[in-house]
Amino acid sequence: MTKKHNIILQPSGSRGQVEEGISIRSAARDLGVEIESICAENATCGKCMVLIEEGRFEKYNIESKRENLSPVSTEEAAYFARRPKLLKDKGWEVGQVRLSCQCKVRGDVLVNVPEESRGNKQIIRKTARERAIEIKPSVRKYYVSMTPPNLERPIADWERLAKGLETSMGLVRGTDAKLPRWHELTIDYQCLRTLSKTLREAKWQVTVSVWQDQEVIEVQAGYVEDSYGAAVDIGSTTVALYLCNLRTGEMLAAESEMNPQIVYGEDVMSRIQYAIEHEDGLEKLHKAIVATLNKLLKQAAKSAHIKTEEVLEMVLVGNSTMHHILLNLHPKDLGLAPFVPAIHKSVDIKARELGLHINPSGNIHVLPTIASFVGADTSAMIVAEEPHNQDENWLLIDVGTNAELILGNRKRLVCTSTPTGPALEGAHVEYGMRAAPGAIERVHIDEKTLEPRYKIVGEDEWNTGKAKGICGSAIIDSVAELFRAGIVDSRGRFKQGLSSKRIRKGESGWEYVIAWAEETSIGRDIPMTQQDVRQIQLAKAALFTAARTLLKRSGLESPDKIILAGGFGSYIDKEKAMLIGLIPDCELDKVYAVGNAAGDGARIALLNIEKRNEIDSVTRRIERFELPTDPEFQNQFMLATSFPHMSEPFPHIAHLIPNRVADPMAKNFMK
Ligand code: FES
């Protein structure tokens, strides 16, 4: 039997017994304490630092010792060796401070989780906006009144109901050649099992729910008007569920939660890796998401005052990895050349097969995938924005750790995807964090005084509150402002000789201090460093190059309209995004943020079955481009690392950088 040890977490006071060998971070999670991580536990982010207290703690009856943890690993030692200033400022020594993702429990310990390592509940910014949706659900209800069987007409219950339905559905009149005759209707087995009882109890007056005018999935006593459905967007970080009335289209509840798979890996690649490396990896990932979906469903049903069994259909979208894990399909081939998904087509499957607690006869519809890294969430974005029904050329961008891009109009659509890395979401940036309370979300720098102003999530006023880190939107702001104020040049290098105490040489090179230690809740200055700027340059160059490749392949100079989808797109300042060359040049009032377009698309597909058929046919004709195979990719990537770009003119934001000069290096990369 595995040994157990006591662990106490401060300041929360959470405590319990955990198995020997478990990491402190995992143990804390089991005890309900979330510790930050944005490196998938790779010992590189340092967000999970904890302090190990030593001594006898009578209150808990334990003797806490540093030796009760596994020794400091090479990776941990390397992390701390890169941060002597942090250790000095805090007065910590290695051994006392540990990376909680690396150290394993071998005895009793009392652990202090400092403010900066505490995981906050992320501010979930996935909301469904109001949209006009034509209501044509896949589930329809029909009232059927039958005469009870007797010895003269001993017809079986199902056949009796099907014949009754033929009349209710208008099949007899044969007005619609596509509708089946009664003998072509089917009944779900689970529904059949309770049919006889329901019919008799209801005295042969029932409301029948028919899926796609083909299959009976529910029989309810008497006259019932409403049916319910749920649309779900499974993001790598956040899962959002919208409960809707299938008759009226009304949204009754919206619930969201962090994706529980985060504990197995921050991004899709690390989750694929987890599934490959652990025999039960896929099962764990699959069960985790199914449990969260059931939880969200229960919460939504409760707030809408309905039972979960009244939910008759669920439409799900997610990137290809989320799609595969949900369907319990191994995602390994998504991450290996030639990068093919198990299926492109949309999938219909019974809820009970996935263990989802809607009506067991209910259907789960999963939208089609387009490529290994262009998934069902992109299909949903297309459903919501309909570039395939436009004359103008629209560029749709969904930015996350991976960016998916669709360009085109009713004649032609092209797509690609590119890893942008986690920098745009706040990871791999020294003080980067998610959009949670305490995160700086906006930054402005005065170009004369070089002094900043900033706004913190949860504060109404600028320059108030205590900062803990910088989230994605402020990272874009900071880099754009450093460039606009002339603190960094177009190649992202800090300029020398500027007189401001905020510009200084830090541990990892030049940096600009946005918030002084006394303005923060972590007691340390929060700077943007040269390395942070570099991370953003790489991310934005990847995104821009992907957009430019699609434009070029379509014979276009610039798009007529840019649509930024996803939470990140909604909160970035579009002018600043263009100023650093994150998005191609375009009229600024033609750049739109549409929020969670994938969630909107899922809702539309839930409420309108024709849209499902439409997206199935649209995705089949989208042309896919793999960026690494593009011969110009490397050169274009190099050109795109400059702000806003080494050679592209960017006329719409040129007035913000009046002294811009042509970069002589450009000619080396251009043909
Ligand atoms: S260093 Fe531990 S989670 Fe990143």
C-alpha cells in the first residue's frame, strides 16, 4: 500500500493526507487549492512557486521539513539559477522555495502558497450575444391522440403510435416527399423500453419528440410544448454551455468553467503528449471533460428550472484536439505528420454513449473539423459569421495559443493555422497572467514623460488597485506603447540613452517598469522585458505571416474586413494590434471583434438544422494551406518580426509612427 503523508496549505488552511510521490501542486489541487501554472508543469514558468515551512506545528501535529520533499531537481535548480535577483529581493533560498509542480511529497509538510502563485478563478469572458436566428431545430414535438387497443385491433404500441404520428406530422397527405411514411419512422431503444407504460399512464394522449423527422426520442404524457437543447464550446482553457429553448430559441442559461484538462497540460500539444505518454491518458482527459459538461448542464438546468432529461439535444464544438478527446478518439495523429484527424465530417452520436446526462435518447451533434489544427470551433465561427455568403473578402482570425485563419468570400475560402505560442495569452511573459483580478489589462505610455498609466481587471479607474501581473490585452498595449513612445525601435530593441528611471537593465536585459513594487500585490516591480517584447514579436510574426500567406494565395493585397473572434480578440485594442503588425493593414473601422463566435455558431447549429447541413458542405470546399511548406515562409516570418513590419507600408496606422524610416535590412529578406 502506498504511504500517506499530511500536507497543510497556507493561507487557505486546507489540509489532508496525500499519497507519497505526488507533487505538491497535484496534492494542492486534490485539496481544492489551485496553484498557477502556465508551462504545463515544465519547470519553466515559475508561476507555481511555494514556500516550505520548517518545524514542529502542534496545531496540526506535524513536523514539517524540507527533506520531506524530493530533492531539488536539475530543472528546478536551473530555473532558480536564472533568477538570483528574485531570490535576493524576497530573501528566499532554494529548498525553502520550491516549484510545486516538481517537488514530490515524501513526508509531512506545511506549505505556504504566496499570493502570486495562487490560482484565481479566471474571469470567464465567454458570453453569447444576441443574434437573430431562424428557428428550425432538429427535434420537433407532435401531439398524438390514439384510440386504445382492443381485441378487434390488437396493433402493437409502437405501430399504433407511428400511425398516429403519421397523421400528426402530416405524412399521410404526403405534402413533403422527403418525409418518411409511418413504417419508416424509428424509435430509440431506450425510449421504446418505457413506451408501453407511458402510453397507458397517459391514456393514449401523448406528445412525441421526433429527431430529424425520423426517430422518436421521447414520449411524454399529455400536451407538452417546449423542448430544450444545449450548445457547448469546449475551449482549451474555458468551457461554455448555453441552454436554449428549442421552440423559441430563447437562451435560458449560460454557464462556464475552466477546462479541467488544464491540469494535464496547458495547451493542446501538451494534452496530446499526455495522452500519448500515459496508458490511461486519453481516458482521464475524456472523463474530465465529460464530468465538467455534466456539471455545467446540471447548473444550467437548475437555473432554468428544468430537468436535465428534458434536454433533448446538445451541439458541441471545439478545436480538433478537444473534439477528439470529447469523442474518445485518440488525438495522437493530430500531432504527428501528416497531421490528419480521425474524421472531418460532423458526428451524430447518442448522449448515453458519451455518458452525457441529457435525455439518454438525445443526440449529440459535433460540428465538422477542417484540418488537424482547424477544428469544429472554426466551423462554428464560419456558421456564425458566414464568410461563405459574402461578396467581400473577409479575414476571420481566432487567436489563442494557436491561431486559426479563414479568408475569402462566396466564391472561395482558404484557411490555415499557426502556433502563436502562449505569449499573447500572458504565458512565457515574465509577469504574464490570465485575465483575472489583479491583472493589468490596459497600458498607456506618455511619449513625452515616458510615464505609464494602467488599468487593472476589476477596477473602474485607471491607476488604482494592486497589480499582480499583466494579461494578454495589456501585453499588446505595452509593446505597442513602448514602440509608439519610442522606447523600443521597430526591431523591438530598447533604445539607449533615454532618461527615465523606468528604463533600466534587469536580470534578463533591458526592461521598462510598468508598476513599481509598492503598486503591486506581489511586492515586486512589474516590468516588460526585452525578452517579453521578443516573445510578442515571434507570436505576431507567426500570425501576420499566416494572414499574408492566405492573402497572397487569394491574390489579395488586404482583406475588406477583419473579424477577430475569441475572448482575446474582444479585449485587444485593434489600433494597437495593427500598430505592432499583429493583424494586416486594413481600415480600422473594418476591424471587428465578435467575441465567442464559436459559441454563437454552436447555438445557431443547435437551433437551425439547415445550418448544420450548410457547414458540412462549406467545410468540404475550404482549401487548406500548411504554412511550413510555403517556400517564402521563413523570409516572410523574418520581415514580420519588425513593428509593424519591415517592408509592408501599413498606411492606416502610419500617422502613429511619424518618424518611421525604411529598414535597410528589409532588402536582405525580400526577393
Ligand atoms: S514551473 Fe511549475 S508549473 Fe511552471
